[in-house]
Amino acid sequence: MDLRDQLAEHLVFLSELGVTGLSRDPKWRQRADDAWNAASAADMSPAVAVSTGAGGEALADIRADIGDCTRCKLCKAGRTHIVFGVGHPNADLMFVGEAPGQDEDIQGIPFVGRAGQLLTKIIESIGLKRDEVYIANVIKCRPPGNRNPDPDEVATCEPFLFRQIASIQPKVIVALGKFAAQTLLKTQDPISKLRGRVYKHGDAQLIATFHPAFLLRSPDRKRDVWEDMKKVRSILRE
Ligand code: URA
């Protein structure tokens, strides 16, 4: 696909999200430049800053503690990979999904299937790149047949998510769908009730929105997600 077609596709996607105009203001992309400037000031390229440093080591320690996990029944349910998380170890923005699906289980990386491709577009819609944010799930192993996680599986796995959040210290957490929102907010309220406001989660602000897999089935709700993402963008710019 040439650049023109890619641009056209991106604009169609933005309009599906309800975007009615685009800014040519360079501030739109300022965060990436800021990250570059901060890293250069420390005489370190952003790539090095991402792969090493205290944040990266703390996450590596959490991953090491998970080990070849046998704490719940999902270890015997056909797991290929434990899907820990991916992204910038000190990201301002963190996305939390439910559990790996088939593609994620095969690759060991969260949100790489169809829902993941939509999540990447959602991230890019607010001027960020996937490697500038952090992406993880409540559950680190695929539930068989993509069934909902059982309460005992959530209870066993959530401490690792909480440790990831404590290590990354994001400014904003986006809970994708019911399981992430209910786990992080300790509530049984449905996602339709939880979205549309800003919560506190420790020092972070938390926004709950629809899961990208739900958007694939109900594209008319993309407009709601765009509203939520505009709120995320404005908090990040504060
Ligand atoms: N759905 C999720 O909740 N997480 C993934 O990693 C992929 C799909």
C-alpha cells in the first residue's frame, strides 16, 4: 500500500471514530518529541531508554517471578506462551485488556490479532505509537476457546498486573472492556455504566472504555471510544 492509500485508510478510520477535523498544529505530536529530547538530554537514545533502565529491570523482575507459572488451571489448558506485556516501561499511558486470544498465545505479545490491530489504530488516533505506551492484560494466559476468565483465575493473576502498574506508574490507565474495568475498579458494574467518567487508581487516572473486540462487532460504538480517547489525550497534555 503506498503512502497515499495508507493516509486515506487512516482518515477513513478516524472518521469512523467520529473525528471531524485534524490539526496541523505540530503540538499534536509533541509528546514523541519530548521523549526524544528527554532521552537526548540524558545522552541516551529513546530506543536505549525503552529497553533498559530501572523501569525495564523492575518489569523483568515481575516477569521472572511469574516464571513458568502453574498457579492456576490455565497452565494446563493448552497455553503456548505466557503473555506478560509490551511497551515502554515508564509509559504515561497504559492499556489493560482481558486475556490473550489465540494470536497472542502464539506470539507471546498482547493485542496482536484483529482486536490488537484496532487497538494500534486507536493509540495512533491520539498521536502516539504503540511503543510509547504499555499494553498488558488482567490474565496472562489464554482461556481455552477465548472463554471469559474465571474469578479464581483473575484473583490469581491480578497481583502481577498491579505490580506492573506500580512499576510503570502511568499517568493514565485505559481499561479495555468489562473484565479490565471491573478488576481495576473492584466493582461488578457493567462497562456501559463505567465508561464516560474519570476514576483514580492509585496515582493514575483511569478511564474505562469498550474493548476493541466489541468494537469489531459493534462499530457504531467507535464514536464513544473516540470520546474516551480525547479525554485521555487531554489528561496526558495537562
Ligand atoms: N483481547 C485482550 O483482551 N487481550 C489481548 O491481548 C488480545 C485480545
